[in-house]
Amino acid sequence: MNLTDNSESILNEIDLKFQAINQKTDVQLEGLLWSKPITYWDYIQTDALLNLQIQRTTLPDEMVFIMYHQVNELIFKMILWEIDQIADTENIQVGFFSERLSRITRYFDMLTNSFSIMEKGMEVDQYMKFRNTLTPASGFQSAQYRMIEFASTDVINLTDHRYKADFDSNTDLETSFEHLYWQAAGKDYQTGKKSYLLNEFEKKYKDQFLRQMSTFKTKNIWQKFTQLPAEDQQNESLITAMRHYDKTVNITWVMQHLNTARKYILESGKGNGEATGGSDWQKYMHPKYQRRIFFPKLWTEEELSNWGNE
């Protein structure tokens, strides 16, 4: 057998790789004899992916609604993947930080710009019919979106604005969780009773959320920023990326979502104005009410006072 110097070098590196994990290189190489060449459809799992769209009705435009939300969830996964790289990098450099944050922002820009698919891509009559089969489910129940929030900022910045003055960074996680801004969408604060929507959401994800809150307490995007050297915290490109991310997530994207919901639920005149989950959706979603701000210290007093008003 004639091997080039490059082939021998690669085989030596393969041998070292398997020695390091106490595996026999010959066995691993022999396995290559019986493995199938990779194909696009096997690698992307195309057949599995395209069979995940299950309609509840016979209305064609429901498929648009399902696929659009599934695409959103895939993009959320990409965002979390990038945030993990920021969070888990020790002694992070400003260039790496800015580049990963720019990736994340591009994903949210894409989500924002794509809302025209929802706004213009479904017949109102069809939407108002199939949405009745979705009650009490709600986009409120996107766990990945909540995970993104926990990984982006300190929990105090996600607290219901009515209670922020009562809490600080030392408040225990269980108490903080019960007063997150989105609890207002599923809880009657007169009686303290939680809706079915919120109870089911917490039953499935609360433990996972509490772990996320704990894990990212010291390594969310804001904390990683504050851990940079003072000079790097003045880097204009990084500050611009941070501010763009904050505004895109908490104003631009939210308002696109809100305006699309208004078109179907209110302006069409064909619904009762209620969300499928039963929440006060306009006050829950509009940024000027809950004032969700990931990085408040990067904004001026005037900008903070006018948050969500434009």
C-alpha cells in the first residue's frame, strides 16, 4: 500500500485521537468500510422535518401558521446556540463578543422582517376559524423565547414593572419567577389565580426555567459585558451591537408581532378581540407597558422614559 506523507500524518492523528479515549483505531477504521456515504437528506433529516406539520383543521392557511412558528423555534434554537458560546467562553475578547452578538441580532432581524409572512400570508376568514381550535394554546408558551430572555439579562430586568422596586439581585429565584413580567399574561393579580395556560406552561417548563435562571445568573449577556475590562466596555461597536439587540428583541420584533395580531384579532372585525390564551395581550405585548429592557445602563434617561413609545 502506498501512502502519501499527508495520509500517514492523518492516520497518526486518528490513532492519537482514539488512543486518548481508549479505543482501538483498527476497529474504528474497519467500521468505515461498512458505513454509507452521507446524503443531504440524511444529514438534514429532511423527511423527518417535513413530516412535523400536523394540522388540526382542513383550512389550507393553517399550514402557513404552523410552519412559520416552527421556523421561529428553529431560529430561537440558533440564537440560544450563539448565546451559549458567549456565556461559556472564559476571558472573552471583545471581537468574539461583538461577532457572536451580531449573529444573534441578524437572527432577530430576520424574525422581525419575516412577520409580513404572517401579516399578509393568511386569509382572515381562515385564520379566525382555525385559531378557535388552538385555544387555550398561545405563542406565550414558547419556552425557548423565555430561555433567551434568561440568558440575555439579569432577572430583575424581566420582573413585572409593578414589583421591580421590591426586588434586587439577592431575591430568591422562586420569588423572582412568580413575579416575571409574563406572569401578568396568565395570572389574575386580584385573586392570584393562575390560568390554565400558565399552569400547563409551568408544569412542563418551570424546573427547566429555574435551572436556566440559576445557570445564567453570572454569565448572561449583560453579566459577560460587565466582566469585560473597562476599556472594552467602552467599545463603540460592541455597545452598538448590544443596543441593537436590546431594541430589536424588546421593541421592533415585539411591535411587529403585536401589529400582526391586531390585524387579525381587532381590525378584521371578525373576532372578539381576545387572545387564544385569554391574556390581556395588548398590555402584555406592548413594550411601553412592561418596559422589557435587557441592558438599561446602555440607554439614556430620555431613551428609557420613551421606551416603546415610538
